[in-house]
Amino acid sequence: MTPQRENEELQFAKTAVSLLKEYSAKLDRYRDEAQLLVERSKDSRIPRQLIHQDFFIIKHSCENLSRALEHLARQISQRIEHGQLGDTERLELQIRLADFENNLLRTQEFFNLAVSKF
Amino acid sequence: MASGEGGPDWKDTAKWLWDNKDWVLAELNRLRSKLFGKGKTPEECRVLVIGPGGVGKTTTARLLSGDFDSLLDIPGPYQESLLLESFALRDDPGVELIVPPGQAHRRDATWTTIQSDIAAGKFRGVILISSFGFHSLGEISYKQHRLYQGDPAKFFSEYLAERRADELAVLKSLAPFLKSSPRKIWMLNLVTKQDLWWSQQAIVERHYREGDYGRLVTSIGAGLGHANLRVEFVFASLVISNFVTGAGEQLAATEGGYDGRLQVNSIKRFWETLDALQRWEES
């Protein structure tokens, strides 16, 4: 592998790790915000319609993001499977991708369940 | 349906298909509806659809579940499956098709349980899919592949060889569990993408029936005995499509002369083989 290719692969790995971390944290925030709204919906003093609206805005934002995140996951997965990554970079990406995909699935399942509370 | 250069006379093929559409669809539906018997427990009804990434596992399952019509639906770009998928057979929803992801880096997470389930007799049959190395490349350029060293033709030749080696590795990983199955089980080796290797049919058949792959299949059969294991090979094209990477680069074209009629007949063979396997199960 030429030094330029090696550098490109390193750069890809670095960017991919950064994106996986950033968006995994974003998914955590979406779930936390939605969970808070689910809790608040039990308080009869708060207008239900407002909470309902906020919940579905978050759910919709998360669904839109999830589609793009699946695309990201596929790209990273194909690089792990077929790319020219070094062993260490491949291993790190594999672990982070597995964790990220678990988080994505957990978030999708959370919203599927939470929606029934409204 | 897409076709490579020097392809068939599409007007004749399209006319034949249109003129005989009712018969073709009726035949496919008849075979499909006879496919899996009723009166079995859910576990006894499960069928595993497994193989390396990009060989057509999801397409096969969608065909069997009725989600995809090979005559009428235009194939979309390859999209890697991230999770284990489950489909229900269209004419018998009690039959579950299990499709684990095929990429090597995903197998540890999803295949271990699958392999244990094979050994525990929790599958009635396994559809093991290969495609003579023509594994679809997803969202990656071939120039980013570890085998690419500047020559596209050399790369593709090496890529096909590497992917065929992975097909054999998959069979090796399943062999000990198949040999341990406590109940009757069948294995259908489905070799897809015939439209891409059609001119090498004899070589392809020898590769799977007589080479290392075939010898391993024979050893699995010897381990279980013919009364408990039935093995079949089917060579087919579920869709007709040039080999194009996720980055839009065409690495291979469909072969001249491979037309809709050949494709339909190959899919019919697939259904007929599944039908025969069902009859064997009940014998």
C-alpha cells in the first residue's frame, strides 16, 4: 500500500470513529429527552397535547437521522469487510460499529414501545 | 431487466414472457404453495438462508415470502443487511425463513446461535447460497478494496477467487453442526448470479459438485447418512443485473445469450427442488 493510501485509510478510520461516537451520543440524548416526556405525560397538570407534539417531533427527527445512520453503518461495515484498514483500525471500528448498531436498534425499539404510551 | 452488451433479442423474450405470463405465474405459485407442509411446530418449520455477504440471501428470502417478484420487480442496488432478518413464507406464514447477515465481521455475533440451532435440530433445512465469487460490493469503491493494486482486471480476478474461498469457509463453518443434526435435514446449495457466469456453467458445476466444496458436501452427507441428509444443487439467476459496485462502477456485464427465459427456468428449478425436498421430508 502506498503511503498516500495508508494515510487515506487512517483518515477514514479516524473520521468514522468520531462519527460513531458523536451520533451514538446523539441517539442517547434522543432517548433521554423522549423518556423525560413519557414521564411528564403522567402528570395530569401538564397539557397532554404539548407533550404529545414534542414527543413526535423528537421521534420524527430520530427516524430521519436513523436512515442516514444506517447508511453510515453500511459504509463503515463495507470498509471493515473489504477495505485496506490496518489491523488495529479494523478492530477498533468493528467494536465501535457493533456498539453503535446496538444503540441504533435500542433507540428504534424504544420509540416503538414509547409511542404506545401516547 | 438489465442486460450486458451483445444481449438477447429483448422484444422476443419480452413477448414470450408477456404471452405466457399467466402460465409462468401460475406455475410458480403452484410450486410455492406446495412448498412446506402444515401441522408442524414453529421450530420444525424454520428454514435457514445463509451465506457470505452479497450473494443474494435477502433476495432469496423475499422471493420465497412473495415480497419480490423476479419477473415484475426491478432489482435495486445492493444494501447490506445489518441485522438478522426473518420472513414468513407467503403461502404458509407458519414457516419462518431466518436470514443472518453474511459479512465475516458480523458472523461471531449472529452465527454462533444459528450454528447451535442447526446442531439442536431447530432447522428443517438450510439454503446455503454462493455465487461463484460474484459477491456484491456495497457502499465502497473497488479502488478502496484491499486487493486493488492499480489493475482493475487483475483486481476482479483476485476478488472472485477470494470470495470463492469465503464460500468454502462458510461451508466449513457449518459442516460440524450439520453433521450433528439430530433430525432429518436438507441442504440446498443455491448458486446465484448465473447471468454473470453463464458461459462457464460447466466449470461452475464442477467447482461446486466436485472440487473442495463438493468433497466437503459429500463428507457431511457421509457423516449423517442419506436417510437423514438430502443435498441438492441449483444454479440460478434470481435477477438479471450487471455487476456494479455501490460506487456505481461496473466490473462485469451480464453474459450475452442469458435471457429472461433462462432466468425463469432457473427459478422454476429452484422451486421444483424445494418441492422435492419437502416430499423427501415427508417420506
